[in-house]
Amino acid sequence: MQSLRLLPRRVGTAVGRIRVSAPPVPSLGPASLRCSGAATSRLAVRNSFRSLGSSFFHTVSALQQSSETEQTAGPLWKTPRTMPMEKYEYLSDVWKDGIFDNKVVFCTGGAGSICSAQVRAMVHLGANACIIGRNVAKTENMAKDIATARKGAKVLGLGAVDVRKPEAVVAAAERCAKELGSIDFVIAGAAGNFLATIDQISSNALKSVMDIDVLGSYNTLKATLPYLVESAKKYKVDGKTRPKAGTGGRIIFVSATLHYSGTPLQSHVSIAKAGVDAMSVSVAIEQGPKGITSNVIAPGPIADTEGMARLATDDSRKETPRLIPSQRMGYVKEIADATIYLFSDAGNFVNGDTIVVDGGQWHTQSIDKGAFRYPDFLLSGETVTGVAGMKKSKSKL
Ligand SMILES: NC(=O)c1ccc[n+]([C@@H]2O[C@H](COP(=O)([O-])OP(=O)(O)OC[C@H]3O[C@@H](n4cnc5c(N)ncnc54)[C@H](OP(=O)(O)O)[C@@H]3O)[C@@H](O)[C@H]2O)c1
């Protein structure tokens, strides 16, 4: 039961456009990703989760509420902004300006909270960029906004591109390479999510998530791989010689930690992200000999993202940090920093791996059971009492 408190911070990106149940549960908004799950009323949802704890129910309720207001609630990262973002909001000071000069990054979901920061960081450090998404205005506005990160930066915002459609992604990659000259780095970040139990979603619902997360990432990989291979050939690194013109030929898949130890209400995304992780390893194995690196970044709960805004209540957002060893949620900047590490000369020998950026969260999934409240008990200095397995006071152990 206690581990259910972890749910809100486990959410991946938010879609909130999925119908997981029949009326009277409110519609979850325009169904670009519509699923006809088992008929479930709000009351039935409440009853079925009552035994699992109140915080569990809050997350379901929150999704219903947020979806009801979806049309009026604006995105957290509104664009265009009136002032350019402060550099430290999306990038640490440790990186050298110009390390991605004359390079191009292609990013799906690049108008989203996390991926826009990853791209913004790349652009600040010299890259030009192409971001793709379905929403035309949102994608174009974000492209303009990201371009403010560096004078002279070129950022293409290609809307009306659905990663589920291979031909659309191929066309976007072609346009990116034609207008910007190459594709040296790829971030596969577009994803969809909603909260529901496995019995509440139909195979169509699962298919929609698989289509966006797994097939979408696959389509992105396939569309960009020829350019990545070309770039890897051009910007070879051997780890010993300082690369004169920097790095290239690298891909990052944005995944999650949900499936590491299992997360209720997130079976669909867990299944999909496990597939994404496996894909990245396969790419590393097969394409590594051509100079490609393929890695996964698995964010934990990231503050001020659409995912957290849509799928967590205020209460659960407050509760979330307690069970994270670092005692806080992450920031988009921290995902951007991991991205720069992997794409730069610093990440040359990292291939087929996963960088988890979650403050240690996934390790603590089941630690909050019973009386030894985390981290209060640890910080109190008390010893365990009242259980058979406690340490004896005179023990020499
Ligand atoms: N937020 C978190 O705390 C968290 C935690 C763990 C993992 N993650 C992962 O991090 C990534 C980004 O999450 P986020 O919270 O930043 O999400 P977000 O702000 O909602 O961004 C997701 C982006 O994906 C695009 N997208 C969705 N479906 C698409 C499709 N079919 N075709 C093309 N683009 C599509 C969306 O743009 P359009 O609507 O315009 O298509 C949106 O800009 C995701 O992979 C997510 O699973 C996030």
C-alpha cells in the first residue's frame, strides 16, 4: 500500500487524451489516442481503489479532473515566452560553448517539457535543431523560443508530424537534413501516458501507447539512422585523440523507471518503455561498430513538466520528494545535462546503457512499508525495536 504513494512521481509524459472507461467517467478530452476500456464508473473506480489507499485514488481522480480542464489549462512551458529562459534553468555551467557547433539535433516531442530543455541545451552549445510534434502551433512556437538560446541558431519546428506514421517521420528527417545540412544527434522523446489498471484498458489502448512509444521510437530511429551513420563516419572518436570537429552519430531514447520494479496504473507505459530500452541496446550492438552510440535516459519525477502537472495532485506532488533519496523532484535541466554528457566527447565510451536521473528514486519503491518511515527513521538515529529480527544491544555484529 505504501508504495502506491510513489505513483504520482512515476508518471511519464502526459497525454490525457485517452478514454479509459465508459461514461459516467468524464471523457478525457479529444481522443487522438482513444481507448475503449471496460465500462467503469467513477464510483467503481473509487471502490476498486479504496482498498489500495487514498493516495492511489487521488491519482485517478486527478487524471479525471485534469482531463476535464484539459481544453482550458495551458501548458506549463508556455511559448513564446516574453523573456528568454535563464541558461541555468536548462543547462549547468560546466559545459563549453561551441561543442556542438555545425551539428544538428533531431528531436521527437521536442516541444514538450523535458525534450525542449534537452534541445535548448544543445542549441545553446552550438547545435541547430529540428523538433517535431503533432500540434503545429505548439511545435512552431517552441522552435522560435528555443532559438533564443543562441544568437544565430536555426531551429525548425515541424508540426503535424505523428511519430506513429513512418512516412511522416521520414519526410521530417529529410527536411531537417536538407534545410540544416545533417542529422548528427537524435532524441526520441515523444510518448503518451495515462493512469489506468490493466483491466480498465483495452488492447487498443495498449496498442496506442505501444504505437507512440515503441513504434514511434522505432520510426524515429529508422528515419534518422542513415544520417547518424554518415555523421558517425565523419566524426570518428577513439577516446585518445581530441576530436577536432566534435562528436556525431548518437541517439538517446527517453524512457522511464516505471518497469524496474513495477508501478500500478502504469502497466501500458511500463511495457512500452521496456521495449524502448531493449531497442536502444539492440541499436548499440548492431550499429556500434559503425560508430553509433545508443543510450537511454530514464528520468524520475521531473518537476514542472506536463507529465507531473497532468497526472499528479498537489498533495501527491508534496508527498513525492519524501521517498526520493535526494528528497526532491528533478528538474528538466538535469535531464539536459545527462543529454550533453552522452552526446559530447565526455560520453564516447558509453553505449547500450541507461542513465537513470531520478535522485535514487527507483531504489526506494518498497521501503516505506511498516513503522520505519523513510527517511525520518534513518535520520532519527534510533535502532529497530519491536521485531524479531532486530539487532541485540550487546551484539558484537
Ligand atoms: N515528466 C516526467 O516526470 C517524466 C518521467 C519519466 C519519463 N518521462 C519521459 O520523458 C519524455 C517527455 O516527457 P514530458 O513530461 O516532457 O512530456 P510532454 O511535455 O507531454 O511532451 C511530450 C511531447 O511528445 C509529443 N508527442 C506525443 N505524442 C506524439 C506523437 N504521436 N507524435 C509526435 N509527437 C508526439 C507531444 O507533442 P504533441 O502533442 O504536439 O504531439 C509533446 O510535446 C517522455 O518520453 C516521458 O515518457 C517523463
